[in-house]
Amino acid sequence: MNESKCILLVEDERQIREAVATALECEGFAVVQAGTAGHAAVEAGARRPDLVILDLGLPDRDGLDFIRDYRAWSPIPILVLSARTLESVKVEALDAGADDYLSKPFGVAELLARVRVLLRRPQVREQIAEPKLAFGDFEVDCVNRIVERGGQPLHLTQIEYRLLVFFAANPGRVLTHRHLLTQIWGGQAAENHQYLRVYVGHLRQKIEDNPAQPRHILTEIGVGYRFQP
Amino acid sequence: MSVPSPRLVAYLWSAIVPVAATFLVLPYRLAIDLSNVALLYVLSVVVTATRFGRGPAVATAIFSSLLFAYVFVPPHFSLAITEIQYLLTAIIMLVVALMVGHITSELKQHADFAERKSLQSKTLYEFSQQLSGAGSSEAVIEATRHFLVHSLGARQADVISPAGFAAPPLPANPALLESCIARGELLSKPLGDGRFYVLLPLGGVGAGQGVLGFDIEAGVLVSPDAVEYVETVASVVSVALERSRFAEIARETEVKHASELLRSSILGALSHDLRTPLAALVSMADTAALGKVSAERQKALLEAIRTQAMSIGQQMMNLLEMAKLSSGALELNRAWQPVEEVLGSALQLIRQQWTEREISLDIAPDLPPICIDAVLIERVLWNLLENAIKYSPADTGVEMSVGQAAGQLEICVNDSGPGLPDADCHRLFNLFQRGKEESDVAGVGLGLSIARTIIEAHEGSISASNRPGGGACFRVLLPIGNPPAMPALEKTP
């Protein structure tokens, strides 16, 4: 089924671009390569890719600007590659609309895993969202607001429920603290990172077997959380 | 109601004192000898001279003689003097009174002068003490400003630095400033409201330490010794400024020297500790490129190349991190966090890199949140775990345990390797210090140094020891503060 998936790879470093393109093609994806933001914009319009892999340090334009412009018209997932290790840069890219990031140097296996998770997501808004979410041995009935684990009902508070549904609806995506706070509590709470940590802690206590070594809600230190189905 | 000037008061007293003396002896004038009365008047002149100085003393002398002649010399209550010897008494009394008044007032002047001088020396002494305590030129300038405002009554006071000569603050004008600098002496200009603006060069002709500018009342700087005093103040300030600038230069040089040292250490580390694994990388790649090794060996080679490259990348990151940490004041981005969050994230990262090693976590329940820079603490945990993995056999596990110890959070990372080389474990945390100088484990000796820098910035401590059963133990202690109360955002249904 990978044949139908097209990936736009935007990277100015030729060696990395070719290595990654080869790996993706070996996995059966169609890869469109671009070395500049200008070229990438043209390809994005012409080829309508299913996923964009974007290096933030491009010669002609800031990668962040590319993300913002692209997000203005397309909901297609963006995976960011960054040589910069600063957490603030990652947060900025994610807040601009990127879905995930990988710091250089990264392993190809890791990259492929992230690509697969992002592509598996229902991304076209026209599709009727499934009112039921499932991950691990959990089932969430979004209509009746019931969470079950292995058939047993699980009691969650209002906020915990909302957090869980939001996480489960965005598998593989790195959600920044700010993004989660505005989604769950509203815009006025955007800076209260402590609330988020506490509630994520509560939620982990209820859904993780080992809250200190979570399987589903993973921490991206300094950035946010990633939900792993 | 206006207060009479002190001068008027003094002359008033010069009249009151002899009048009082007159009324004192008036009832006994027949019993007291005329010469004794004259002496009493001389005494009143002495009193006025001691208290009010020369002018009032002369006035008292003349007024006393007139009173003496009028009241006591027969005929009484008339200025007419009939006998020549009474006239003589009156004249001698006047002369004596004038002389005594003169000498006494001179003495008083000297005493006043000495007192003023000692007060000035005392304030100057206190001021120079303050200046010697000032560490930076800003502190010197602040102390100077405070001194001028409080002991000379200046309303504004500035030190115009040589860099600011082109655009001096008002009311100093460039022309006045220029001539002050060129002549190296005090210059002033009237401000119009009975005050003068004074410019004083610091550091003689050329004003190498800047120019002191302040305003004072017109009366303050009239006498030469007042000018001398202000010039002494200026010289004290200029010495203090010079000293503080030298101290600043010395500090800068020290910082420069330290970063120079760091740079050369980094270069050394790059040339030795990174070149060796790079050479291995090249030869492994070449071997693989020959295409003559078996498919299995080839796979192993490629695997080794990858591991090697990742490890070089890790060392690069450590180098960059260290350069960042030592380039200036470390700024912590602290926030209250559950400990589990940082631990979980560090473990997740380390397990991604070392999939086959067993890493166990033993965490006490109900740990309080701590206020840390999570990114940096994660870095510390990563470094400790990586060390434990690298320096212990591949088939042994690594344990991390977390708990509370004496009001502090205790994180221990234990391995089952050969342990630490010697008892001097503290040395391990120094920059570019490795357990063994030549080791087959890749590294540049930065990880523990980074860990210590970060932990100490968190007011915590880090130590290393050998475990009784073998293996090394690295122990981090972090203070547990008082987490702020959190108002509930959600009502429990």
C-alpha cells in the first residue's frame, strides 16, 4: 500500500537527502526531492505529497516560514529535521504547524518508524472521524464518553478524559505544552505548564502500567509530549 | 516670620552682654572700685569674642567703653568726663578690650579652622573607605555621587567618562569641559539661582579618568581651602576609578585566559580523542568498500561504523555543551516537574540507543515535584547512564534508583563494571579527566564535568564511589524545595 504514498523530502545537504531518499524508496515510498524552499513549494503544489520531511536550515528561506506558509493551505503532516539541538527551535517549529521532529544525527530506522506513524494518521478532514478510538488494550467511545481497558470501564475526570482523547486522536505527533494547554484549558492557560505536568501525571497513573516508564504518553523533555498508540 | 541672619544676632549679643554686665553691677556701683568695673567690661568683650568673633568683639569694646563712661565715671549718667585719670581709665579699657577681643577672636578662628579641617578629614576618610570597598567603576561613581550630594549639598553630580566628553550632560557645555580638561583645574560657571556648576578634572591635565561635574551653592567654594578640599576629593575619586578600571581589566584578562585554556583543551581533545575513532571509521568504511568480506562481516562492519559515528556525534554534543556551559553564566530554565517525567524521558532515550542492555529503575513512591531545568537534568542522567553502560561489561545490567534522603532527592546510577580506578574519585569530575588516560572506550572526559556543572548550578551535589559488591556508583543529590500551591483548574465531578 506504500506505493500510493508520496513523500516530499526537502534537504539541502545532498548526501543526507540521497541516503534518506534511498531508504524511503527501499520501503516502497515515492520520493520527490527538493534542495531549496522555493523548489519545495513548487513540488508541494504540483505533486500533492502525503508527507513532507523538511530540514529547517535551508539556503534560501527559513524552514519555519515554509511550515507556516504550507500550513495555511495544507494539513499534510510535516516531519522536521534539525541540526540545532535547542529545544526552543523545536517548539517553534511544532507551534508553527510541524507534527514531529528528529535531531541530526538520526538513525534511518527511527526516521522510517516516525514516517510510518505519521502516514497512518487520518489526515484528510473530509473523512468522517471515527467516534471510537483504540490503542493498546484501551477503547474510547467518544460519543458516550466511556473509556474501557480490556473491557473494564476506567474512571477519568473531565480534564483527564479530554487529554486522553486529544492524545489518542494525534498519534505520533509531538504536542507542545502550549498546544495542549490551549486545546484542553483554553488560551488563557497557555503558560501554565505546571498544570499540564500534573494532569499528565494523573493520567499516566491511570493508564500506564509503569508511570515512570510510560508506554503511551512519552515525554519530550523541554518540548511537550508524544502519544504512542 | 523671617529668621534674622546670624550676623545680626551676633551684633545684638554684642550689645546685650555689656548692658547685662552694667545692670549686674549697677546696684553696687558705690562699693566697687572703678577699675574692677572696667575689668568686668573687658571680660564681656572676651565672652563676645569667643562666641562671635572679631567684629562683634570690637562693637562690644566700644559699646562697653561708652557705657563705662556714661554710667560709672563721675559725673554719673553723663558722657562728660571731668577728671583726667577717669578719661585715662576709659581709654586704656577701650584699648585693652580691643586687643583682648582681637586675640581671642583670632584664637577662635584657629580653633574653628582646625575643627573644620578635622571634620573634612573625617568625611574624606570615610569616603575613601567607601571607595576602597567599591569593586567596579560604577560603584565608585555611585559612591562619589552619594558623597557630593550628602556632604557638599550638590543637587546633581555626574562623572563624565572620557567616552562621554563629546556629549556632556547638561548643564556642562563642551567648551567649558574642553578648557577644564586642557587646563587640568577646577572651572565653574554660575547657574543663575545662586548656585554654581563645577567641573573638576579627574587625573590631572587630560582628565584620564573623566571629569567630575556637580552643582553647589555659591558660598561653598569661596575660600581657597574649600577649593583645596574639593580637589582632594577629586584626586581620591580619580585614584579609586583608576584602581577599579585596572581591576576590571584584570578580571577580563582572567576570563580570557580561562576560555583560552578551555579552547586549547578542546583542541587537544579533538585532535586526540576524536581523531582516533575517526581513523577507525575511515578504515572500516574502506574495508567495507573493498567488497571482499563476507556478507555477515560486512553487516557487522556497517553496524560498527554506525555505532562509531553515533558515538562521535555524542562527543561533539558534549563538547558543544561544555563550551556553552563555560562560555558564561549558566541560565537555568527552571520549572516544577514530577521527577518521573525526567527519569522516564532519559531512560527512553538511552534505551533507544542501547536496545540490548538491561537498565532497571527503582523509584520510591510519592516523590515530591522538584524545580529543575529538565533539559539539563536529562542531560546529566543521560551522561551518567551512558558512562555506566560504556564502562561495564555488555552482559551486566545498569541500575538507577531514586528516592529521598535527608530532605534531598537522591538519584543513584550503579553499574557492575570494574569500578573506579582509585580512591580519588573527585578528580573524575574535572574537565578532560578520564579514569584511565588511554582507554579503549571512546570519550573525551567531558560527561562528568558537564554533569557536575549542571548539578552545582541547581545547588545540588554529585559524587562517585565504588560499591561494596563491585562496580561504580554515581550519586546525585538535588534540593527539594516547596512547590507552589496550585489552584485547581478543574472541579472534580
